[in-house]
Amino acid sequence: MATIPVAVAALLAAAGPAAAGTSGSTGAGDPYFPLAGNGGYDVRHYDLTLGYDPDSRHLDGKAVITARATQRLTRFDLDFKGLKVTGITVGHTKADFRRDGQELVVTPRHTLHKHQEFRVTVTYQGTPKPVTDPDGSLDGWIPTDDGAFVAGEPQGAMTWFPANNHPKDKASYDFTVTVPKGTTAVANGVLRGQRTSHGHTTFRWRAAEPMAAYLATATIGKFKVEQYTTPDGLKVYNAVDPREATAAAPVLKKLPSVLAWESSVFGPYPFKGAGSVVDRAPQVGYALETQTRPLYDRAPSLGTLVHESAHQWFGDSVSLTTWKDIWLNEGFATYAEWLYTEQHGGKTAQQNFDALYASPADSDVWAFPPANPGSGAHIFETPVYSRGAMALHKLRTAVGDKTFFDILRTWAADHHDGHGTTAQFIHLSQRLSGKDLHALFHTWLDTSGKPASP
């Protein structure tokens, strides 16, 4: 990502991933976002059917959620905010429900047993509204003048579909989105088909690989669409607001070469689909690494394209376990920018490192340790990006290029479609290098202030 989102006070800090008894917990146990996610079940698949009218901004939705109970459940929660729920079934039986802030509390007619697979169907409608983060940025379903810019990091997925909204619970997705004829709906994965009838067009998308809810999108607008398949079989779908097309064209033209370069550095591209959505959304102020198809609020720079594309490995395929570890996403994507410029005739990574280290001690880059931002309010601030990249450069200089790039590729391969933690990355770095790196990581990831020496 390229900006800033939020925290929800320390309200339910005691809520763990699996509360005792037969009720799934109201949060997944994340210290920065206590209400995010839910306990008691694991989602396997979301099947989302949406109809949206950009003029009225009205959304009709149906979410069919296939999940497996991880404990005996008489009640469970979904994260869902704002829209009116018109009905819920568990299996084929109507279920009771109530709203409690961002929690949709579901009580099925029959108790769900541990390991039981079950299906929840939620129908809903209304005018979706984004959440506003402490810095004033918007997150979730963000209306535009011709549709909606749909970006969910870290909490916005709940503004347009009911979810287990924490990166720990990844699932596959199907999207069926109907919009007025002449409007395009872009989601994740691969386009399975589109059909126009009676003045409306329906787009069907499938994201087969596991995906965190915050990386899902169903962005809608009047886009110019470009589709092609790369020589190695990757299906690329670019959707560009015509007002941004001239500025975006030279950068998007480089997407195949950027993905090929990143594949050579990080290992095979992790998904079947790729592409970009370039919208005109001046109220947004950031880009987001929506899985397979990054979202840009305007024509991106080449550096931004490299950054969001690198997230497909670091953040999307290898996801967070807690939001505290956000540097594993942003520090890695920022360092990918440094590597790209270094290998394409620009500044070296060392020059980027040196320029940042020259920043005075009261500079934003030293405001807090990147592996401990302190709260969800800081997870998209400068230290997470810049000092996170500096930590990776210190690792590179300590272990040498061969071992460093082996670490990056092994990290991406070993945690493919899964999750990782800072402790696991440190362990991997030490195992592959044969060196004790605790002091290095402690200095650059965990220590407050400017390190005494570069």
C-alpha cells in the first residue's frame, strides 16, 4: 500500500481467537484491531453476488460463505458494517441474527460441531459507505463519479460484504457483479465471462488462490479495458479510467517486464491473473495491492507499479499473521523499488540507504521501530516502509547477495498462499546464512531512534 489506516481502541483486548464455550470470539486476537476477524471457524470460500447502480449508489448483495467450524458453535460473528441485512440462512435453515457495531452476530437453528463444514447465506442491501481512518483517509467501498473504488486495507472489506476480516483467515472467491451497460466491474483473479442483457452487464470473476478479505475488490467505473496473455500463460486484465489513460499507458506497458523481473528475483509469480485498475479517485490518496490486480487512484509512477506488484509476493501470497508485522509487506515492497532502480540504471540500494541514514535524528524515518509501530494508527507511516527497507539492506550487506536473494526466494516459496511472522523471517535468515543476526534485527527493527552507526 502507499499511505495510512486505523486502530479500534483497546476495547476488547482480552478477546482471543477462540473464546471458551460455544460462541466464536468477536475478534481474531489482533492487538491492533481487536474487533477484526472472528473466532470459532475458518472460511474456505466466498461466493459474492452484487448488483450496483452508480447513479443511486445502491448495492444489492448476496454472500454465500463456506466455512469449517474450529470449535462447537451455537453462535458466531461476521464482520459487517452499515448495510441492511435482509436475511440469513445457515445450511438451508433460517438463522437468527443481530447487529452489534461492526459485528453481525449469527445464531443458527442447530449447533455446529467442531470440524463441521457449513454454509452461511447473507442477503443485504443499501448504500455502502467507507470507513474513515484516524488520518482522514477512506477505506472500503469509496464512491467515485462513475462507480466505486473498492480498497479494503486494513478494515474496509466489511463495508461491502460480511467476512472473517483478518489476514489470518484466507479463502478463495467467486464474484458475480452486475452493473449498468457501459460500466465495468473489476474483481480479483481471472475473468470467467461477461454478459449483457436488458441494459445491464454481468461480470464473473474467480480468485482461486487463497486471499485475505482486505485484498478483495469489486471496483466499478467506465474503464478502457485491455486484455492479453503473456508468453508464459499469465492472463493480464488492465482497466483504466479514460481520463488517466494517456498518463498510465507508458507505465502499464512495463507491467509484463516488471513481473518478469520480480519473478527472477523473488521466484515464480504466485497467481494465475495479473493486471491493474487505474481509476480517477482524487479523494483516496493511495494505491493498494489488491490481489492479482493492484488498484491505483490515478496513473501510477513506475516506482509505484513496482511496489504494488512486489506485494503480490510479499503481503498477498505471503500474508500477515498480525498487523504489527506490516513491515514484512511494506518494507519488502519498498526494497523491491530500490532493487529495481539499482538493476535498471538508477540509484543503488546503498545510495537509497545512505540518503535515508543522513536524515536527522528527529526525522519521521526514526519515529518508531518498524517491527513495533505501536498501534494500528501508525502501520502505514514512514518507518514501516523506509526503515523496513533499510533493515533488509543491512541484512543483505551482512550475508552477501547470494544468500540474501536466496532468503527472499525461500521466504516467498515456503510461505506461499500462507502467512509469516517477523520471528520466522529472522529464523530463516539465520538458518540460510549460518550467522547470528539477532543484534542486526534488534537494532534495525526493534530499537527506537536513529541507530548509532549505519
